[in-house]
Amino acid sequence: MIISIDPAGAATLDDIDNFKAFKVAAACGANLLAEALTRLGRLDTNDHAWISRNWLLAQGRPGDDTWLAGFRAMEQYASAHGWVDPATDSLRAHIEYASS
């Protein structure tokens, strides 16, 4: 799953069936990224963000049992590595900035 942030700061969830790659792909700078992430999570560091589980589910296919099983498996893997924040119900994603 890739959370794509375009140059204007709009977010979309791409590659929604790929539960092996979870990242934010930012085509904008850190300041605009931080602002964009307030709608779906929060910036943690310049390299990581916390993404709301509810936002991910809303963008995915929550009515599809197969998709939900894949999502839950991704959550379990992330949890085992400390990449889930139960207090904010969010998952940690690596940030990749587009090169200029």
C-alpha cells in the first residue's frame, strides 16, 4: 500500500492490494507533507509517519473479506515490529520523497 501525496498535498491510497509494502510517497516538501498528513495521520519524523487505520480502511475495500484478511495480516506484522500505535489506532509508514 502506498499513500501518495501529490505536489499540492492531496492524498490517495495506491497499490491497495500490496500488503507487503507500506509507505508514504511524497511529491512535496516536508512542510506541505506535515499539513497533508493531518487529514489522515501525522508526521513523526522526516522519515516516518503514522497513518490512521480508519483512513486506510475507508480508502481500501473494507467490504471485501479477502482484502480485509490481507489488511489484518499486515497489521499483525506491523504490530509485531512495534509499528502500530494503539493509542492513536495508526500504523507507521516509511516516507519516500520524490527526487527533484
